[in-house]
Amino acid sequence: MKAPIRIVGIGSPHGGDRAGWEYVEALQRSRLLEHFPAGMISMHQARTPVNLFELLKGCQHAIIIDAIPGTVGQVTCLDIADLENQANQYSVHGVGVAEALELLNTLMNPAPKSTIFAIGIDPAQGETSDTEIHPATVSRLAELIGQRI
């Protein structure tokens, strides 16, 4: 895991919460990585934000992809301040992304720059529903990631 940029999808195997994982997989299938030097970016999946501690050791820039209730397929770029203002509204993991990144900023020196992309999912989507991957969302996500790297 020597890549200076790590893209991490947070999720679980349950319904809409899979979106973080599935959009990372879709980005891996896209042409996003072809635009960057080999080894510059690595992509990972995390079951909870707590897994970020291990996954982000030694990286310079962390790009986190997670599902939030909202307009299906909408990509929203958030920063740590946006997450802190929401006070656990988006987390079903116990420790949310905001808390995990805040702790990373305290424990790691230097801490990686963090960018969070929230992918809107249907809040009524049950745990047995499949996550629908929208090609336009994958394209938009790749475009936004490319602008921030």
C-alpha cells in the first residue's frame, strides 16, 4: 500500500450501504487510473470508518466514498467541517467518517489530506436491495476525483 493517493469505499454487504464499495469497484473498471502514473493511486474497500486507520497509513491524500440518504446517484463533495456539522447524521457504523478522520488528524503526523464524496442512495432502500450503479454517477465521480488530485 505505497500509493500516495488512496481511494476508499466505505460500506457493508447490506443494501444501499454497499454504494461506497460498488462505486470504488466501478471506478476500478473505468479509465480513471489510466490518467495517472502507475502506483500513484490505490483503491480499497472498508467495512467501517475505523478501518481507515490502517488503510491510510503513509498516504498523502485520502479520497473517501460513502453512501448517504438523499437523491439517488447524486455526488456531494464534503470536507471534515461538513461532516462535523452533521454530527453523525450519515453514519450507521458507530464511529462515523468525521470521527475517524478527526482521530487520524490527531494521531498521524502528517495526516493525509482528506476528500469525502457522498453518494446519494434511497433512504428507504432495504438491506436486501441491490445498489444500482449509475454510469453518469461513476463518470461524475471520476471527473471530481481527477480535479482534486
